[in-house]
Amino acid sequence: METTTPPRPGLREMKKRRTHDELLRAAVHLFTSQGYERTTVDEIAEAVDVSQRTFFRYFAGKEEAALALEGITVGRFVEGVRARPAHEAPMEALRQAVLEGWSSLSEAIESIASVEQYLRMYRVIESTPVLLAAHLRRSAETEEAIARVLAEREGLDMDADPRPRLAVAVFGAVMRVTERQWITGEDYSLEGMRELTSRYLDQVGPALLGGWRTGT
Amino acid sequence: METTTPPRPGLREMKKRRTHDELLRAAVHLFTSQGYERTTVDEIAEAVDVSQRTFFRYFAGKEEAALALEGITVGRFVEGVRARPAHEAPMEALRQAVLEGWSSLSEAIESIASVEQYLRMYRVIESTPVLLAAHLRRSAETEEAIARVLAEREGLDMDADPRPRLAVAVFGAVMRVTERQWITGEDYSLEGMRELTSRYLDQVGPALLGGWRTGT
DNA sequence: GAGGCTAATGACAGCCACTGACAGTTGACA
DNA sequence: TGTCAACTGTCAGTGGCTGTCATTAGCCTC
């Protein structure tokens, strides 16, 4: 009984995971180096030596492969919100979960890509209309999931009270503005992203109050 | 000089407009009656007795035809914001422009469809993933345009001050939540939409403050 | 460790959205 | 009325995506 494998991954599972990761890596590499539109599914499949049909068995479509990396971090974010202490106010819980997410981004995706590749893929998404569209739709789904988490935390009925959805929608809106700013700017460091996120969240109140001309 | 036509529409222009409108009408009719995915471009073209190629000369794609009706009202909304008196605070200007938009919806689309068809088309968009994605992307573009209008009104530099984008993003978020609620609910009247819009906008402040458990 | 079961894959055919190229038709305008 | 340019139809082709079916290859049992 030396070096046992308790949960028994199984050779089949291993291979499947390997194929999936290789396809994803190849897709990210091709998308970031030559663009999303100029990359065909056949190309990705060929890079991993599988048939095009197999690609579609691992990913629902080309889009899904392009958004899979981001999907990993989004999933972690949702879990992060769920794990926040119950005494935190909703917006504060969201804020902390996002900041933690940025901090642990590197470990979350290391089996697939580097942080730099993640950022480059993000740029591709933001600059490719069809990908941006899909990204926004998925963000909407994520917001719905998080609204459920908040409603549960606060013991509210989401169908009767719009505040959970409103708070999450506002938060999501700020995140989108932040992401855009972050891509447009020069600072690609995770610390820079954390700082920008905090700053913009603090500006929501002032932005809603009007009287912009007298402020800053 | 009896019954002159000053700007001279021209027979060609007339025919073009006619083809465009007929294609749009046919598309809306087919999408709302049998669904977006189950409608092919050939079907739409055939309903108007033009070739598939011609359809693509009038619409960049199937999606554009599905979103064109909504696009008319969105364009009017942007103009509405631009036309609001300069003394209004940003959020107030947005609110008034939207409410006015609902009120004049009927006249805006009458050459193409009825209000009921507009609502049904909206449901199709909301329930078809690819259309919802495209819709959200276009909304993002609209928000950018409106942020520019607000920044100009207030004499701000959008690249230095995030408040115009933040305010518009928050407003857009509320609108999306409202639209969803409105589609889920039973009340399809324009008056009901106006009322819901007002109510949700009033809730943004409370939603951000937390302490949900003590309030209503 | 041979054979059966089943999941994973490849190969093939086909649908549909969309595009480029070219030729035919029809308003516009001198 | 004839010329020009815009509009359209036809055809061929690309690429994303799906259904089907035969083949391969882990897995499990006896």
C-alpha cells in the first residue's frame, strides 16, 4: 500500500480532463495571438489532434471556449460571496469577495494559463462584439445567482422585494465600468485592479447625487 | 405647383423603405409567432418575395432584424435625454426621458408594429440567449452614448471622471431589472411600465444602504 | 486475462447564417 | 431615349454546429 490513489480518478477521467485543458489552452493561445474571428474551430482541434466533433463535445461552442477562463474566476467569486460572514452588509460582502477574487486569481487559473494570458483574453472578449455580448449575458446570469445569495442571507423574498436584484445590478454595473477602465489604462497589475475597484465603488453614491459640477 | 413634394423622396427611396419595412414586419411576425431560432432568413425573405441576399443588404444579420424595433425606441430615448432642460440633475433627466419614451412608444413604432407586437418581440429577445446577449451589448453601447451626453451637459471630461459612466450604468441596471420584472408580471400597459420605472428608481438609494431587514 | 459493456472518439453528411463575385434589371437624369 | 448607377438575384463557398453511426479504448466481471 504505497502511494495509493484514494478517490480513484480513473484513467478515463484523467484523459478527459487532459483533453479539455489542452483544448482550452490551445483556444486561448490562438484567440489571443491571432484573434477570435480569425481562429477556426478546426484549427483549435487540429492543434490538439482531435476531431472538430470532439471539440464540440467539450465546449458548447466557440464562444464557450473563449469565456471558459473567465468562467473559472466568476464561479469562485460567487462562492466567495456565499462564504462572507453574515454580519456584513450586502454591498460590503460583494466588495470583499471581489477584492479577494483578484488576489487569488493566479492560483485559480494556473493549470490553464498565466495572469498575463488571462488579461489578454479579457481584451479579446472586450474587443470582439459577439464575445462581449456573450460575456454580458453571462454576467447577467451571474448577477441573478448572486441576488439569490444575498436575498437568502438577508431573509428576503426576491420576487416581492427588488432590492437584492437592484443592489447586485448596481454592483455589476460598477464592475463593468471598472473593467473597461482597467483595460483602457496602462496598469495591468492585480493590485491596480483592487485599487480601482475600491475607488469606483466609493464613487457610486456621489455619482447618483448629482451636483457634479461643484464636487471634485 | 399643386401638392408638391419638397424634399423629393424619389421612387427608389420609397421602394427601399418599403422593402425594409416589409422585411422588418415579416421578421417580427415570424419571430413572435414561431420563435427566433425556428425562423430562417430564407423564410423571412420568401415572405417578402426577395432573395436571401437582399435581406442581408438591409440587415447586417438575423439579430439586427430582431433588435431593429427596439432600436427605434432606444434612439428616441437618447434624443430625449439630449433634449432635457439643462437645469435638471443627471438622474432626473434620465428618468424623465424614459417616462416620456414610454408615453410616445405607440407613435414611434406605428409604421412597423403595434405596441402588443413590440411587447411580444421583447419577450422573444429576453427568452432567446443569443438575442438577449446582443441586446445587452447594444444597451452597453447606448449607455456609453448617454454618458457622453451627460458629461457634455455637466461640462465634465469622461476620461478623467467616472461619474457619468457610473450614473448611466446604474440607471441602465435599474432599467434592466425593471424590464425583467415587467415581462415576468401580468401588467403590459404602458402606464404600468411608467409606474414600475418610477418605483424602482426610487429604490436604488435604499438598496445600496443595506439594513434591508429593518426596512419594508 | 478474456470477453462483454459502455463511454469517448472519428468520419461523414447536412443545415443554416453569412459573404464575395458577377450578371441582369430598373430608377434617375441628361 | 440612351447612359449611368443603384438595386437585386443567382451561384458558389466558408464556417459554426448537429445527428448518426461505426470504431476504439477504458472498465468491470468472472
